Amino acid sequence: LPALFCLAVELDHALGHQEPHWKEFRFDLTQIPAGEAVTAAEFRIYKLPSTHPLNRTLHVSMFEVVRERANRESDLFFLDLQTLQAGDEGWLVLDVTAASDHWLLNRNKDLGLRLYVETLYVSFQDLGWLDWVIAPQGYSAYYCEGECSFPLDSCMNATNHAILQSLVHLMKPDTVPKACCAPTKLSATSVLYYDSSNNVILRKHRNMVVRACGCH
């Protein structure tokens, strides 16, 4: 009969205190009997309401740590992404089945999970633009950041150029850099503002909000 295993976090720690926020979690998989097949695995974390503006949008990404490196960032494998508002409260559920499959096949490769919370709120007040921008006072623009390590999985939205660049980087790491994580889809934002003649203008500005990222 199917069984449900609940594994508590063995170790968790924050990786830095500035945005974007990273947190690492590790688990003890020895509680799962050898030979058992895991059909699905979820990571659950309870989110309390934020003290930030409640309408601020957050992207929460989950990665498997594939390889740890001494002098640079670890190699990560993307698992799942959830989008929510800063004011939301409740259980956040992320699919980590792929990571559990990897760990059960290679139990000595359990390097943990990394949770990544990202946003970029552009405040027109902070930019000193409220003397001509009427509304909004700011917006969530987001940004892209992440490791584009070979092999580039399909979930990384990699271009053919990025795939070839990654291959050449493996052969000539001191000459050719890795592919970069960059926006692959952008959307518009409407802004109400005064023009140079003091006319009130409502205009939809293109390419203002990041909607998707990939390796380029």
C-alpha cells in the first residue's frame, strides 16, 4: 500500500541577508527504507504575512544543489516556482520529486535544496520621479539571476547559442564565459504622467516587467 513519509528539515541556514534571499535546507533520507519507490515529493513551508507592501509580488524558486564548488557558486537544478503576494499567509507547496529521485538513486549526492525569493520593486519616489509621474507610485519589475551550468535543461529556456557557448566554455573556461541568465519574456506597464508641456498622458510602456527568464 502507498505510504506517506514526512521528513523534517535536518539543517537550514540563510545564505546572506540582502536581496535576493537564499535559504538552504538539508534532509536525512535514511528514514526512507531502501528499495522504496517515491512517486511524488513536496516541500512545504509556511509563509507569514510580510511587513513589506502587501501588494508586492514575490517569486519563490526551488533548486536542487547538484554540485558544491569551493571557489564559486554551486551548480543548481531548477525544480519549481511559485508566485505570490507579500501579504499572503499559508502553506507554500513546491514540487521536489526530481530531487528526491536523484537522491534515492545516489544517496551520497544529497546536497540539499535552496529556496530563492526574488523581486525588484521600482519606487518612482525613490527615483525622484513623482514630480512628473502621477500613477503608479511604483511597480514590481522583477529581474533574472541564476546559474547557467552545463548541461542546460529544457526548463532553463536556453537558446541554441547559449547551449553552444556552454560547450565551448567547458573546453575554454578562461576564454569564453558561461551563458547568462536573462529575460526571455517581458510585458508592458501603464504609467500616467505629465509630459514636457504639462499635459496628462496615459501610456503603456513596453518591456517593463520580466515575465520569464532563460539562459542566453
